[in-house]
Amino acid sequence: MALPPIVASIISWVRAGYPDGVPEQDYIPLFALLGSQLTEADVQFVAEELAGHGDEHTSQAIKAAISDITHDAPLDSDVARVRARLAGGGWPLADPRSA
């Protein structure tokens, strides 16, 4: 199944911002940031795409991060760090000045 164009773009931006993969400590702020910009379905598409290219541990950690967002808000400093990383990858929605 082809990804919606916005989701495909976001996957590209995440991979540009994190060429070596998203570190586990950035999962919660990343998905919190995505959740503030995308629909829940779009966030699930992104998570599935990122998890599909990782090992089982990565897949489980991403799913746990999405679940954790509803229980524990990430620190503003963590979200700002992820925003800056994505902005460095060219993501126009992740301007660090908008934090």
C-alpha cells in the first residue's frame, strides 16, 4: 500500500534528520511532535514505516512511545531537541523557533 504523500514526506524528513536511525530517547518527543501536527492515523503510518525498517526491539519501543505519549508528556527540552534535529533534515514544520 502506498503511503499518503504527507506521510511519505515526513518519513523522508525523519530519515534526513536521523540518518543513523532515531535514538530510543527521542521516540516519545518525536511522536508527541508528530501528534501535534498529524492525525492519529498518519502518526500510526509513520510509526509502522519506521518500525518496519528496524528490529523487533525498535518496533516494540516505538509502539510503547506512542502509548506513553498519552500518559507522560515529554519534556519541552526533549521536544525542542527533536524539532531542531528534524529542522536540520529540512522539515518545515519543525522550526525550532516555534517551540
